[in-house]
Amino acid sequence: MRSFIKALAITLAFIFSLPTTTYAASRDGSSFFSFSLFKRDGRTVRKKETIKTRRYALAKSKRKLRKSRKRRAVSKRSRARSRAATRRANARRAKARRIAKARRAKAKRARAAKRAKLYARTSVRYRTREKRGTIIIDTRTRHLYHVQGNGRAVRYGVAVGKAGFAWSGTSRIRRKVKWPTWTPPAEMIERTPKLAKWKNGQPGGPTNPLGAAALYLFQGKKDTLYRIHGTNAPSSIGRAASSGCIRMKNEDIQHLYSRVGNGTKVIVQ
């Protein structure tokens, strides 16, 4: 019994003589039992504790690094997917714009072809009581009819006076000129001051608003100031675009010019 008590006292004395750093190591997460309980050398215990702590810190930093790399990789993939989705959306929008543009261009060509066919020079059936050679201008449909007789007429596309400049009535051709000089009226210069440079007349040519030829309309001996003439803007044919004159394509006015003479009756209705 005495020997047991003596052994117990020695054991307790040994335990309480261990350095306090060993317990601190156990409190911050490292295993208490990883140290040798049978060495009284405090330096050996502290050294083992330091190595264990450093290994733990290194492992912890490695875990953090792996997690950080994983987050960055996930973020990078997410950004890549976002960029790819944006590129696909932009491509779809660009394709839709190209398709819409192509459709508009096709519709525009179709309208232009329809307009060209509608206002092209052609021979048509036309019933009228007027004599052969009379010119009849229908401002509603934007057509000029040159009566041929026997219920036929040559139909031309024309541009007529825009709102506020349209007119109607009967007149006669008293003058014919090829590549005429154009002199804007004073009222037109007042409306459009930049035309003042042509107050003494613009020489005939491709840029001249009267085009390749002009037929001057008179009522009796009075000049109406209205003309049947060519144009430097063929796209205006079929529209209400002029200041009252009757515009024709240059090839059409040349065709009509060679088939009418002074004194020809012109009816604008």
C-alpha cells in the first residue's frame, strides 16, 4: 500500500511539473497527446509544439488557397459564360438587323420596280373626245396622255405641283426649247434665297431643273409660267413634288418633244 501511494505521488508530481505551453497548445486546437509526457525537457516540448502549429497553419493556408483558387475559377467560368452569352445575344441582334435591313431593301426595290412599271412610257387604251395630238394631264394619277386617236394614247409618268402649287386649266404650247436656261421666278427666290445666284438664269445642262427639254405653256398670249419639262430628279416622278410645272423623265420629254409642235392643246385636270 505504501509503495502504491508513493508511485501515485511521483506520478502526480511529474504531471504538474510539465510546462504550461503544452496545455496552451491543446487549447488552440493541436492534440495534447501528440507530445511526449515522459520528457521533462521543456525545450523539446516547445519545439514539437511549434512544428505542429506551423504544420497546422500551413495546412490551413493551403486550404484557403485552394478555396480561393476554386472561387476564382468559378468566377472566371461565370464571366466567360456571361461574355459568351453576350456575344451570342449580340450576334442574334446583328442577324435580326441584317434580316430586317435586307427585307427593307427588298421591299424598297419592289416598290421602285412597281413605281417604274406604273410610270413607264407605254401605249394604252384611252377614251376621250379630244383630237389627236392633244396632251391631257391627270394630276390625280400623275400621268400625261398624248392622244393618238382610235381610242389609244401614249401614257407617261409625271410629277405634279405639290400642295399649294397645283393648278388646272387649258393652255397651248407656244415655245419649245432643248436644254433650256432656267430662271427662277422672284417668288421662288424669296422662298429659297440660295437660288438668288441664278436670278439671271442657269444654263442648260444635266444639273438644270428643266432637264433636257421644255414646252412653254401659254393662255392666249400670256405666259402661264408653267412648263412641261425634264428633270434632274427622276425619283420625283409619280409624286406631288414640283412648284406647279409638269416634270417628266428626260428620255420621256425628249420623246414627247419630237412628237408635238407649237399650238398643241394641253389640258391639266
